[in-house]
Amino acid sequence: MKKRFSEEQIIGFLKQADAGMAVKDLCRKHGFSEASYYLWRSKFGGMDVSDAKRLKALESENARLKKLLAESMLENEITREVLRKKF
């Protein structure tokens, strides 16, 4: 899924709101909902761009490791099934 806004843009929006711009005006100006703003604030609030890039890298690594674990567990289960049928 393609995101409309990058993490850098989102952090910029949050900083504009922190600087005093009304959330309603910010949302209208950039074309996103207040719900999106509050979701982003809960995820990225207080972060710098470098923090967001690190978070993205960690989430990507976590997803890769979860996939490897699932594949390994599936392989182990298949091996157990084959051994059960042999004996």
C-alpha cells in the first residue's frame, strides 16, 4: 500500500501543530483527516526525522524476523508430520 505522506512530512505536520497551527487548519491545508493527525501524533509525536527512519528500519527488520520464524516453525511442523507417518 502506497502512503500519501512520508514520515518526514508527517513529522513536519506535527511540528507545525506544536508551533501553534490549529489542527483543523493543518488538516484542511494538507488534505488529511483529524483522525489521521491524532493517529500520527500517537505514533510519531516527539520524534525527529532520524528517529522516524530508525523506527521504520526496526519495523522492517522485525517483520523480516517474524517471517523467518514462521517459516522455520512451519518447516519443523512438516518434519514432525513426516516422522510421525514413518513410525
